[in-house]
Amino acid sequence: MIIAADIVLPLSREPIVDGAVAIEGDRIQAVGPRQEVLAASASRRVLDFGHAIVMPGLVNLHTHLEYTDMGPLNESRPFLSWIQGLVAASRKFSREDWSRSAKRGVRLLLEAGITCVGDIVTFGPGLEVALEAGLRGISYVEAVGLRGNDPHEQVADVEQRLRWAQTLAEGKNLKIGLSPHSVYTLSSKVLEELGRLANERQLPLAIHLAETQAECQLVGAGEGELAEALRRIGGHDLVSSRGRGISPVEHIWRSGLLDQKTLAVHCVHLSEADVALLSDAKADVVLCPWSNRLLQVGDAPTLRLWQERVRLGVGTDSLASNFGFDLFSEMRLLRSLCQRQAAVGSGAMPVPSARDLVQLATLAGAEILGLGGDIGSLEPGKYADIAVVRAPGLAIGDPYEYLVAQAVRSDILCTIIGGNITYLASKHGG
Ligand SMILES: [Zn+2]
């Protein structure tokens, strides 16, 4: 099969005008000017998208597919009331509900050109559905909960779910990781045990970190609205010990959970020392700018992280805290945050270019998931994971700029994973 369009954006080299990508089996065979690719390929099946950009499939580094149908929660509201609402609504969901919700999530991801995820699996069906769809990336088995306070029992339960997930994912496109939910929904003892488990098994680890000011107050001094809420439901060691006098980032570092396998999610409230610690530990950070806006938690110090060369990716978070899986609009918001942060900074502050931002949602995301050699750019030998974006009137200008400034998720015309067309906009169907 050959995919052709006005522009091919390989990421690994300059954009190709009137380009094409030849696919053989699940891999990319050739990338180049249309005539060259056509002449060199034996394939006669050409899908020509005309005024469009062919680019690597997008990488959404933070999702909770199972929460897709928690949609009514995604109105703008403060974090604490949101998470309490999420917990209450979750109690009413059956296994079938989670499965249906995750299926809709997968469909929406594919419609948005997303081929690779860092997905958090809380209940199980999300993994089954993502595997079935052939999504690539990492499914992180989540550990969450303060009840039944025997840490060994809690860790044994996680180990059992990890075994289940690893068996299910054997030979498939998704790897399995571990996600201790956060410092406030797990006791510090369990958190440490999970860090040890991840290290022993060399598991990639994702953790919600420094998302709210209340989390910082809890870890710092055992006070604030999160501490109050925890006290009402039975307490937390950070409340009873009046905190640790440190930041959430330092807390997970001291607990053995911060290293090059760590994906720190959100990272909104960081001190300069936290940024340095993340950078030194070679941890990765996933920025979720729209989710942060909706839950009114503040904006991440995106430019500082960028300048300190912390490896960054971008995620939408779940549709319980976002209106859609639109990585173009996340790129747009990241750019405006960087511009605003540069304006209040001192001296000349370079901001990420449009190309840098597109890279965050493709190659950089793939590298963070350990898949940089397989996906993230259009190169011969890599998997044919591709998104095609409608782009009328692109005869002039920079395609990266077009994607960051103009594109929306409904511009996706086609999504391909491993050479399989997983979504084709209706006017291109048949
Ligand atoms: Zn999340």
C-alpha cells in the first residue's frame, strides 16, 4: 500500500512536498517524493489524500481509556470536588460499563490520529480493549487505595494484576508498566514497596505527581484541603506525621520511585530544586495542559522544564478531565504557556518551535515509552504507524506551524497502525 499527499512529514528529515510512504506488511518500506516511491514500489494500491499532511501516528502519553464515559465530569471544576465525583461515579460502573467506556475511548483516539498511548488501567477492561485494537505503547497497571491497610496484601494484589496483564499482553503491541496512582492515594509504605517492585522487575512506572497545591501542602506539612479530605475518610500517614517538610518530587525520590524509568504525570507545582531533581534523575514528564486548565490546578512550568532538558511528552489525560483527545490543541496551549512564561522571564528565553512541539507528540513521546527505534518518525524499517491530517491551502508556509496553529482532531483523515487502517474518514471510505 502507498499513502500519498501534498506533504509528507517524516520528522527525521525535512518535509517532502508531493510525497508518499510505501508500506509493506506492518513496516514502512520507503518514504520520499511521490514519483520516486511509486517507481520503486511493487504495490499498486495507492491511497492519495491530496491536500493533507502524512505524519507519524500521534503519541498520547497519558490517558485513562476506562474513564472515557465519565464525560459529564469534564466541566471545569476544582480538582478535589472533581476527584471525589470521579470516585463516586466509579462505584456505579460495572465491568461491562468499563469495557464499553474504554471501547469508545479507543475509537475516539483513532479518530484523533493517536496510535500510541501511555494508558492507566485501573479495572482491567481498558487493557483488553486496547490490546484488541492493536494500540501501541504502555498500559500501566494502577495501584490505588488506602483501604485494607496491610501493605503486603495490597502489593500482592498488584503483583497478581501485573501477572494477569503481562500474560494477556504477551506478543502484542502493548508493554506493561506499573502506576502507583499518587502520593496521596497510597500510603507511603505501599508507595515504597511498589517502587521496589518496579525496580526488581524493571517495570516502567507512571505516577500522578505535583498536580495540585494541596498535594504539596499534604507532603510538606500534612495540611491543606487534601489532608482534610483524607482525614475525613480515615487518614493518611502524611497527615498523621504532619508531612515530611519536602516536595512531592523529593518525596518520591526518597521513596525510590524517581529514576529513568519514571514517567511523572502533570508536574504543575515544581520548585527550581524539583526541576533539577527531575532532570538529574533522568525522569520523564508528561504535560497535560488542558486537563490542568479544566481542573483549575494551575499551569506547569513548561518552559523551565524545557530549558532544563527534562524529557517531555504530552498527554490529554482522560475524558473525565478533557473535552477530547486533541493533541493539536494541547500543542497549541503548550506554546501559549511557553510564550507567556518567556514574557515574564528575564533575558532572551527561547521557546519550543512548532517543530519541537510536533516532536513532543510523536518522536519524543515514543522515546519516552522506549519505542523510539520502532515508531515516532516515518523511516524505512519502522512500523507503519501513521496519521493523515487534512490541510487545505497548505501550498504556502510551514507544515509544522500549520499543525500547531490550525489543525484540530476532526482534521484526521486516516489512522494506520502497523500497516492496518484503523480509521478512515467517511469521505475517503471505499
Ligand atoms: Zn491521570
